Amino acid sequence: MNTHKIAVISGDGTGPEVITEGVKVLEAASDRFGFKLDFTWYDYGGERYLRTGEVLPEGAVEDLKQYKAIYLGAIGHPDVKPGILEKGILLALRFALDQYINLRPVILYPGVDTPLKDKGPEDIDFVVVRENTEGLYVGAGGALKKGTPDEVAVQESINTRKGVERCIRFAFEYCKRRNQKKKLTFCGKTNVLTYAFDLWERTFYDVAREYPDITTDYAHVDATCMWMVKNPEWFDVIVTDNMFGDIITDLGAMIQGGMGIAAGGNLNPEGVSMFEPIGGSAPKYTGKNVINPLAAICAGQMMLDYLGEIEAAKAIEEAVKKVVSQDMKSLSAGRMGYSTTEVGDLVMKNLVI
Ligand code: IPM
Ligand code: MN
């Protein structure tokens, strides 16, 4: 029997609650589809940091390299200054494990409310490929004369040909395999950020020559936001840099029904990938059994798909589709008509071979 070793970092806030449901569904899927998941739990997160002063202990990254994937809940604690855990755990893992793709599907399932008037599931079905290890996120820059009237702050966007090219190449391959509209939109800001996006643009059209079957398109990031609201049906796959990808995928999450359902994968196609709900730790809902676990369940589904358990992943997706269209009143915390654990149970019950 196929066994997949998975590291689980349930993290902070509602992370543990949603990951518990995700693991429950994943285990049910592995039973039904005849493979094994071997979970090892790690306590990295805000509580551990407050107790030990450590974000990731020494050796953590090396240790995590033994797994096929990491299943992550949420990072962020109300008693820890913003930035420490995000940079010390989430971004540190993305960078250290060279997870250079952040794959974020924006798919509206039937029966789910979207704030976009007159748009339905046939209009909202695309995937954002966000570069995940470069750009403004590398932490390049510095501050001078901090706290004085002469203070200077510089934050630079680092873009390498290698980093940009591997991301764009992944996006073309993904678009080809997705086999839908076969259209790849490059989202940038070539009219203003003329160094970074010149590199991106040249790379995009260089790689495009190897994919004559894929239609290429370009939109500035501000226009991308506009089209995502006005004509989301135009998109199939969007490729963009780290910062723009961060921003447009929150917009994407909203049009697909909210943070309750939005999932993503931090991928290193040659190494260890990490799957997570894209929302945060939601401290105000913590421990109340009201948070929506579907985003975590969908992250689990993406993880199985990535591990090659295609049938099981498909079954989870179908179960989620059933539960959102037939059972749940809303995808928002506290308004689902069910508790967190009940939603997990519903998905499990609908898992069929
Ligand atoms: C995300 C999050 C992170 C990011 C934060 C928590 C560092 O917003 O995964 O989109 O900016 O990448
Ligand atoms: Mn974000």
C-alpha cells in the first residue's frame, strides 16, 4: 500500500480546529481509496514562540525535508507582534524549502454565494500561479535614521531570471495540463515597474514560444483586479509576482465565496510542498467550533492531488461540492447552519468511491 508521510503544523487560532477536520477527511479518504497517510504533528506557532522564544527550532527545516508534504493550519497570534510568526515560520518555510509556486485556485462551486452580481460557477473558474520566493518578500532593503524626521525606508523587489522563468514555465505547463481555455494571463505593472516587469515580460514571451497552443494575454495588476470583478470568465490561469499574487488572491477568495473555502499550495515540484487554507488564524472565532473547515479540507484535497492520489482528491472535491450546495446555509463562520466538526462530518459522509 502506498504510504505518504505528512508533517502537520496546525498552528495558531482556529488552525488546529480546521486541521483536525481536514485530517479526519483525509483519513477517511485514505481508508476508502486504499493508501496510507502517516501524520506527524509539530507545534510550531504562536504558543510555542511565547513559551520558548523560538519560531522554528534549529534543524526544523532539515527535519521537514523527510516528508512528502506539509499540511499547515494558520500562523498568527494576537499576543505576538505582527511579522514575527509570519516571517519566522510561514515565509521561512516557503523560502527554506524553495516552494517557488503558490498555487491558488479561484473556483466558485454551485450553490455558493458570490458578491459578483450576475456571475455564477461557469464564470468563476481560474487559477492564480503566484511566484512565492522572490519579489518584495525577500526582505531586501533597510532603514536609516529610524524614528527621526530624516528616516529613510527602502524595500526592494528582487527578481531573478531563474526565479521568474521557473514560475512562468510552471504556469504554462499547468495551463496546458488544466486543458480548459488554454489561456495564460501575465499580470504585472509594465508601465511603471519597468525593471522588474521588463524581466518578467521578456521571460513570459520567451517561454510562450514553446507553448504555441496556449493563448497569452497581459493585464496590469490594477486592471486585473477590475477584470476579476467585471469579467472573471476571461481568466483561465494567471501568473504573477509574489506581492501582486498575494493581493489578487484575497480578491479571488472573496469572489469564490470567502476565506472559508479558499485553499492554496506552496509548491516545490522538486522538493517538499506545503498546503494551507489561505485565510488567517481568526482569533475571534478560536475554540468556538464555528469556523469553516472547508478551506483546510480543500487544501488537503490539493495535497492528495499533488501526491498523485487523484481519485481520492476528486472524491473530496465532489463531497465538498455536495455539502456547499445541499447542506450549508453560508460559508461564513458562525452562519454555516452547522458547527466546524459537523461540516467535517458532512464532507466525510459524502466521500464515495
Ligand atoms: C498569504 C498571507 C501571507 C503572505 C502572510 C501571512 C505572510 O497573506 O499566504 O497570502 O503575505 O503571503
Ligand atoms: Mn495573503
